[in-house]
Amino acid sequence: MASILILYSTTDGHTIKICNRLKQVIEELGHRVSVQAIADSHEFDLNAFDKIVVGASIRYGKHQRQVHDFVDSHLMLLESKANAFFTVNIVARKANKNRPQTNPYLQKFLRQTAWRPNELAVFAGKLDYPRYGFFDRQMIRLIMLITHGPTDPQAVVEFTDWTSVDDFARRVSAMSLPASA
């Protein structure tokens, strides 16, 4: 049984929902799992975990700065443990952009960091127009218009492929611990 930490950065909360699903599946496989915000990572001992998973949402083509800062400042620790990264973005709703090799935001993240996670995943997020403020709603509608997505300002559409989330959870569960563990 491994102790697994899932850290997240979210914009609208859907990444937390994905993290909780990962936790549920991994715990069913017999592991201990803690889900925490990256912003709170300084409040607990990262060394106490056998595996670390980082999940991050995209807004306007970028992961939040705190994701990059965490990875940069904890690179050696991440590399000393079994580790994984996943990104959550609406562009992943498209079949040709829903894999690590084809998702532009995951590829951009990997170019910007020295970290090479053991496991990678891309999940389509949730579009929730009523929840967004006026500016975000209009900007996201414009982006959806350009990319042929839903533009109804009352639309709430969850694009997440939960089978893919479950598969990633099983891969995280099966990741080998480093020899020194």
C-alpha cells in the first residue's frame, strides 16, 4: 500500500472533482490518498508520500503560475518519487487534442519545465457559462465560437471522459516506487 498525494490547481473547481474521482478509484485499489491544493503544499510534509500527482486546469491557454512555481521549487523531490501530472482543459474535448502527445497545453507545460513525470494525462473539463463572470463568459464564448464549441450563455457541459480518469487512477496506483522507497 502506497501513500499518494494528489495536488491540484483549479480555476472553477472541476479539477477538484477529477482529483476526488482519482482518490476514490486509487483508494479502492488499497492505497492511502490525500487531496490538497498546491497553494497549501507548504503546510504538510511532502516527503511523507510515496507518490505525488499534480493536476492543473487551464484558463486562457495557461496553467496557473503556482503550478510552475511548485514544480520548479520541488523538482528534485518530485523526481525522487513515483510521480504524475495531468491537465484539465476544454480543448481536450476534441479527439485530436485529448492525449498527452497531442494536447497543446500539456506539450507547452513540458517545454517550460525540466520535470518529466512518470505518467501523464489530459482530461477535458467542464464548461459552465452561468458560473462565470461577465468578462470570462464573453471571452470563453468567443473562444468557443472560434473553435466550434457551445456558445449558449446558459450552457453547462461536462466534457470529461470519466473512463479515462479511472484508467489514469489505475496507472497511478500501479506506478513503481523508486528503489530507495
